[in-house]
Amino acid sequence: MRPTVAAALGVEVSVLQSGMGGVAGTELACAVSEAGAAGCVGGYKLLDDALSTVLARVTAGTDRPVGVNLIPEVVGPDDLDRQVAQVLAETPPRVYLSFFGLPDDAVLDRVVAAGRRLVVQIGTVEDGVHAARWGAVVVAQGIEAGGHLLGTSHRDELVAALRALLPGTCLVAAGGVGSPAEAARALAAGADGVLLGTAFVVAHESRAHGHFKTAVTAAGAADTVITDVYEIGWPGRRHRVLATPVTERPGQAGKFIGRTVVEGKPYLVPRFSAAVPTDATSGRIEEMAMYCGNSCGALSEERSAADVVAGFASVLPDAQAIEHVKGMNSHGR
């Protein structure tokens, strides 16, 4: 019998939180983990002291399993190797590594050899089969997802195709999951749990800018578009965002439209930047990249991370596995 997500990651509820760069800070990751699900902090391009600061905060903020999300195609192989080395050296074994996109085999070997739990988000059947060879929890991302898109398949089609080829692999569905009913549909397609991104963008603990949160809760799926205009910092990858004046008029000049701060360092934000507007961002927020999945139609208000997790717990597998994990945790996490 294949493991549930809860058993595979040592948590109580088979919900993974997307490690969204900028939005998924340590407050959100720790709140999700404290609620019994798998929280995840966005590592994005952080290195050296900046990454060490984040790792120290997330490990101090919860004694439960929590993840660090890294993006191979954004940082390149050398910096990814440095990021992985830092995570392995500076965090306890309960911290799992999550990759958005398939890293090189040597990276997967290194994580597995270190005894860490491994999560890999993919957008194609080929990449999912490859990641499964390392015993990864495979996150199947459909085009319903907000943010950068790793493939061209719909969520349930990709899940079903992977389940047929990988009967013993722990599969997670990502994309368009904003309600328990939608999670149940993903489970029926063959998933063992769900990854939530947009639902956590509007969590109290999210670092998304207030305008971003309000825009998500006011939107429906028809208000999102798939585009490639927000390419500065992350070129060559389509992304689903809320429609903005920039997506409607992509021929505008690429001038600076705002400022932001990342781990204490100030940055200018150009039009077409891939950076999301956070609570440390000022300027023309309405023109910035507000990543948003089709799930936004099910999200009408800002909620705590714990309430988000609790809303999905009843439909996710499975009570016996959850009780087993609770028993394990009671003997020391």
C-alpha cells in the first residue's frame, strides 16, 4: 500500500503548502506546520547569510516537519548546490527539501543520501516518473495553478496518468484546489493529498501585499490569465496571474514601478518583474505579478492558515494514517 502524504512527510493532514517566493515566509510556513500540515518556506534566490537567517527562523518557529522550497531553473546548478548544502548543514532532519521543477540527479542523490524527505513538483509525466525513482513525493501541477507553469496538462489528467504508471508513489495534486470539494475531485483522480498555493496567499500569515490579497478574494477563475509577460528574473516560463494593466498592454516601457525589501536589502521593482508584491513592497502594486490559480473563485475572505488546513482535513486520507503519525509524534518529533 502506498503511503499517504501525512505518513510520507510525518505530518497529520495531507496538505502541502506551496513554497511561494516572497509570499511564503517563515510565519506562514510555521503556521501551516503547527496546524498539522506540511508548511514550506520559499528559498527562491536566497544564499549565504540571507538563507541562514530564514533557516534559523523557520526551525525556531516550529518543532514539526517543515520544508524549504528551491527552484533549480532560477538559480542554476552552482547556486542550487550551495542552497542544498546550507539546508542540509543548518537544519534538523525534520526539515524536508522541496524542488519546484526537476533538479539534476546529483542533487536528488545528495538529498536522499542525507536521509531527508524529498518533494518534487513537476508538470509532465516524464518528470514525475523520473522523480519517483528517488522515492520523492511527486506533486503533479496542472495548468489551473497560479504562478509559473511546469507543463501543459490539466491537473486531474496529469494525476491520473501518473497514477497509472506509479501505483506505489505518493502523489499530490496541485492547481485549482480552493475547496474541499475540489480536493475530493483530485483524490478521485488518484492523488494522495493536495498542494495549496492561492488559498495560502490570502492567509493572515502570508506576506502577500494587502492589495494582492484583496484582488484574489474578489476574483474568479475568468480573472486569471496565462501569460509570459512577467519574465524579469524568471524568463522562459509561462505563468498564471490575475489580469493587470501589464498583461493587457504588454508593449509598455519596462521602467521601474516600485520598491521592495528582501531580507533587509532594498530593491527596485521594474515593470515585468517576476517578483510578487509583498508587505514590504510599495509602488504600483496593481501592475505587479499577482500569481493566482483558478481556485480564487472559492476564496472570498482572508483566513488563518490553521483555518485553511482545518477546512480540508475532513476530505483527505486517511484517519488511520493520521492517528499513526500522531502516535509517532507523541514519542518525539
